[in-house]
Amino acid sequence: HRAIADAADHDAALVSYSPEQEMETFWERAMIPFVYCRLAARFSFARINDPRQTDAAANGQFLMIRRDVYEAVGGHTAMAGKILEDVALARSVKQQGFGIYFAAPAGVVRTRMYRSLGAMWQGWTKNLYPLMGGSFRSFLLELLEACPVIELAALLGVLALYVAGFPSVLLPTGAGVVTGMLLWRNISHLAALHRNRYPISYIKYYFAGAMLYSAALVESWWKSTHGGVVWKGRTYPAGAR
């Protein structure tokens, strides 16, 4: 009923919701909120829902589409070679001039995406590289923005200077700068958790989430550009989107 009402209210041929996530393990609580916060930073619901913008996206966990529009764009048969078939479907619908309504409403739909670390790893390493732009430039920028690699490198540099006997007066300054950078990352992630309606207590998973996300992004880039993606018995060659 909610989806039908949203379709009518927003003149949308396709309605998609990003469900609230049920998370029962450490790995889920560390990685899934981090991923969705990064996705929220990249995809704007307002731009996706604006017919004047070319942005298009959807979440395959909840899709409702008018039958005539689904048939007009070729349905999932036309998306069979796409890794992100939900995004491809939304893009095709919008390119044909039909409206999209994509949202993350509270209290409407919930799901548990993955029930094991292995399944979660396979799923996100399939999706992350194309979701984050599907180019080496977008991959590298996302990795630098999401992973505290600069701070870790700086911290190692400070430790190396200490071991080398560098003037100790500079070491507290260097350590202070690194600590400030890490604190800023934590504050930024805390704000993202709040915006995306995750418990702010999940900030304790920040470092684990950032490292898991970064490692999955690197593997997703490698699979998508050098090897191939295997998902539920289907193989997608390198270069598929």
C-alpha cells in the first residue's frame, strides 16, 4: 500500500526502497552501515527522483514497477548481463522518460542481506566497484576518501622517526596531527551514521568497517577489471557493469 501510494504521489513508474538492515553479527554491524553510509554519500535520493536529472538507481531488495514499463524496457532479460541489474533497470526506466521514486523510509521494510561473512564478502565484492563509479579514477578516489590509509601511513612515519632517533620535540606534534585526522574521520562517520538512522553506538565499529570496506573495494576492482565476477552460479566477465 505504501509503495502504491508513493508511486501515485510522485508519478513514478518504478518505486524502490532501501530497506532497514537487520544485522546480527560483528561483521554485519561493522561493514553494512559503513557501506550504506558511503552509498548515501554517492547517491542522492533527491537527484534520482528528479526527472530533470540523469541520476538513476534502485535497490533490488525492494522493487515495484508498472508492468507496461517493465515490458517496454525489456525487463530483466535486457539486464541479464549486468552485475548491477537493479541500477541498470532504474537507469533504463528513467532514460525512457518514466518517473522513479527511490527512498529509505523508516518502519516500512526490513531485510537481512547476508547470513555469513562469506556470503557478505562475495556480495559486496561483486557490487562495490561498479557502484562507486566503475573506473580506476573513481575507485582510487573512493579508496582514499573511505580508508584511513593516509593517517595510518602518517602514524607509521611518526613511529619510524621515533625509532630513528629523530628530535623528540617533533614527535608529539606529529602524533597530535595524526590523532586529529583520525578523530575527524570518526566524527564524520558518526554524523553519517546519524543521518542514515544507524545507532551512533556503531561508531565503535568504525575502524573495522573502514578496513573491511576498503579491502572489499580493492577485491571488487580486481574482479571487475582483471578476473571476473561469479555470483549464484553465473559468471560475469571482466568489464561487465
